[in-house]
Amino acid sequence: MDQQEGSTAQRMRVVARETARRARRFVRRAGIAGAKLRRASRRGLRTGLRVPRRVQRAFARRWRRSLQFRTVLVTLVLACVSILGVGVYLSNQMANSLFQERLTQAEVQTRQSVNQVQETFDGAQVTDQQGVLKLVNDTLATLEARDSGTPRQYVFLAVPNQDQPRNRWVDSRASYLRTENDIPQTLREAVERSQQSQQFWQSIPLTVDNTTHPAIAVGNKVTFGGTVYELYLLYDIQSAQETLDEMQSVLWFGGVFLILLIGAIVWIVTRSVVSPVSHAASVSEKLAAGQLEERMAVEGEDEVARLAKSFNHMAASLQEQITQLATLSQMQQRFVSDVSHELRTPLTTVRMAAEVLYEARGQFDPVNKRSAELLYNQVERFQALLNDLLEISRFDAGAARLDVEPQDMVAVVRSVIDTAAPIAASCGSEVRLYSRTSSIVVDMDARRIERVLRNLLLNALEHGEGRPVEIFVAANADAVGVAVRDHGIGMSPSEAARVFDRFWRADPARARTTGGSGLGLSIATEDVKLHNGWLQAWGRRGEGSCFRLTLPLHAGGAIAESPVALEPGAAGLPLAEGGTRGIVVGMSSLLKETP
């Protein structure tokens, strides 16, 4: 017996443990399912919130870009506001008219009925309670009207707190399902304080078949057997409310239909006006893109057709002028190129003769010696100008090509400094080179970049007024930058904006001391453009100027930010933010070592 009880208890414990394990597993699964459901709900909520944002963005974009959409929408909004205002006004007027009609009818009928009841009570010849009750019930029954257009019921109440009422065998009476609770307390108080000939009314809700109907309660006083009673007639005006609802439904349906009709009309009208404008905008964009043969379609003889004709005439005139200008430009470019090529042969002969005279100038008298020197210098300058013209003509013709190879930018800058050493010595300026590293490898056409840097350095020496000229070289992940800074006369912002124009000078009367042609910076700009780089200028009167060259490290790369700053910083170095003064690179005697 004990063994059976022990085995039974053991089985119960096993069953309990298994039940608990299943319960824990169920709770864990329920928790996981609940977490998944919460995550799904949050994702659904976020998705549901994103949809309105997308709709808002699409609406805003449509509002900005479509004149027709704005016109139709504004017209519909104004039409809705106008129709809504008119509809509310008409609805209120109809409701007031129907209510006043029912109220006037109720007051007239109530006055007539009360007079009849009072006459009946005054002429009554009954003295027993049964006769009184029968008379009152029969008289009040005549007040009910259930089958008419305005159903009517009554509530008959004795005025409370009367002094010594006689034969008060009738206390209160009411129609079926009506009680004194249907009468508002304010109306009862007004009737109780009134004279017998006065009449009061109030709009009340009336419960009929578990639904609430609008009704009018009209109250009067009557007397019977020395007791004063309150007689209320209740007029159910649900039929008037149904009539008003039908009229309002027709009114709102007509308003919605009218709004849709107005929207359709405005859309059709604006489309007929906006479509030509959109077509004109499309044709204008194509003309701006270079498709000069595009024209607008001309239909009819109205204002839009005249606009299309004028637009086509303007496009044809522009095409003709652009073609003429392009032809003239090509002729000018060809003329410059041809003249430059034709001048090379006689210029070579003149140059050879000038060199002979220049070499033999020691045998001439002072006047002829000076003439030989002037001839030699001007021929050299003429040769440089001719070479620059030929280079510009190649750029204009699109024949310039790059010979890109990996080159050390620091070595190129050092070579330019060494080449300009004699000019720097004659100007009395000191050239200082700053760099964060001793080597920066860049994919570039070394010949063109060296020409750009030489031009920038010679300009800095010419306008530096004997003050030091600083060159800063730095690189980041995408680009390399070289800034040439002088501390000479400087230039204004307007002059810095025009400094790359061909043959432009800040002071037309100022002579060139280094024999420049006036095309150096223009050629430098074209060289930098071929490398997909930047060439920028900064200047300030009396503080000098700074020219910055920025090139991508790799051919075809893009530049996000230059590693050197264009305007001088607080320390006087045009290095980018976070940069520090570098070390001097190179062995040129013009370089001054700085810590």
C-alpha cells in the first residue's frame, strides 16, 4: 500500500515537472511571439507614417512645378469655401423657416385647444369624482392628434403648492408614454409664474420608439373646480426634420457636384493655356542645350499662336546670330593660327639676324649697341607672344592633349624655383618653399604644370616689390594643392575675378618688366582645366596676392576640397585648417630654412 502511494506520488511529481516545463516553454514562446508582434507593429507604424511623408513631398513637388495644379487646387479651395458658406447660410435659413412655420402653427393650435378645454371645464355640471374623471379624460383625449402631419400629445399637471384647492379629484394626466419629466423645468417655472392667458414654448427632445425626435412644448394654465392646472401640448416635428434633411442632402450633393464641375472646367481651361507654355518651356530648354532647330507648333490665330510665331521668330534669329558668331569665331581662330604659323618662318630669320647683331654688339658704337640689344629683347618677346598665341589657338580648336605620367609635385616646384632663381635675384625677392612631405606623386602632364607654376612664380616675383615669395605644397586623400603667395602691391577682389582674362592688366599703363605676353594666366587656366583641376586667385590691396593650384592625385579624379587655403590664415600661411608649418624642401640658394 505504501509502495503504491510512493509510486503514485512520484508519478505526480514527474507529471508536475513536465507540466511546469511545458508551461515555461509556452510562456517563452508567447514572449517571443509578442516581441515579434511588437516589432512588426512598430515597422507597420513607421511604414504607415512614411507614406504620408512621401505624399507630402510629392504634393509639395507638384505644387512647386505645376502651374495648372496650383490653379486648379486654389480654385477648388475657393469654390469649396464659397459653396460651404452659401450652403451653411441656406441650410440655416431653411431650418429657421421650417421651425418658425411649425412653431406658429403649434402656438395657434395650442391657443385654440386651450380655449376649448377651458370652455368645457367652465361649463361642466358634474359634482362626483367619477363624473369629473370621465370629463377630464374625454376632454384631454380630444387634444391628441397622432395621424396628422404634426403628431400632438399632452401633459396635464396640477400646479404645486396651491392654497385650499376645491374638489381636487384630478391630479395629473398625460398621453401614452409621456410623463412630467418630458417637460423642461425652466418651462414649468415660466408657466407656473405666468397669468392664465399667457402662453410659453420651448424646443425639446422627445423620445419616440427608442429614437429622439425634435419637438415643441407649448404650455398654458387652465382651471377646473377651483384648481389651477398646467396644460402642455407636445408637437412632434420629426417630419419637418426629415424634410430639412432631404433638402440639405440635395443641397450638399449639388454643392459637391458643382465643385467637381468647377474643377473639371478649370482643369480644361488651364490646360488649354498652360500646355503651350509648357511646350514653350520645353523648346526653350532644348534651345539652351544647343538644339537650335527646335520650334514651337503654331495652331490657330489667337494669342497663343501669336506667341508661338514670335517665339519661333526669336529662335530663328538667335540661331542665325549664334551661327554667325560661331563662324566668325572659327574664322578668327583660324586666322590667329594661320598668322602665327606664317610668322614663325620670318620670325626665325629675324631672330637669327638679331642674335648675330647681339653677339657682335661689342664692336658697335653706343647707339648701335643699344639698338642691337633692344632688337634682340623685343624679338625674344615676340617669339614668346607667338608661342602663346599658337598654344591658345590649339586650346580654342580643342587640339590640346595631355601627356599624363606619375610625377613628383615637390620636385617640379623645386625645378621651377631653380629656373626662376636669376629673376628672383634681380628682383631682390626670396623664395621660400613649405611642404609637409618631401615627395607627393601626382598623375599630371609635367610640362604643362611646370609652365603654370613658372607663370605664377614669375608673376609673384614681378609684383612682390622685393618682399619674400612663399610657396606652400600639401596633399590630402584626393588632391594636391600648391599656393604661391607674395606680399607686394596686391589686387582688389574685382581684379582677382578678371586676372585670368586674356591680355587683361590691372593698370593698362604699367609696363611689363619680365616680358610677359598677357596670355600666361589664360594658358595656365586652360592647362589646369585639362587636368580637371582648379586655379584660383585672391588678393588685397597693400597685402599681396595668392594663387592656388589644385589637382586631383589621380587622372580623371574629382576634387572635394583643396589641401591648402586660398586666403592667408592667422599665422600668415595659406595652409588648410589643421595644417602646420612644414619643412623647407630643396637645396636652392633662394630657399630660406625656417623651423
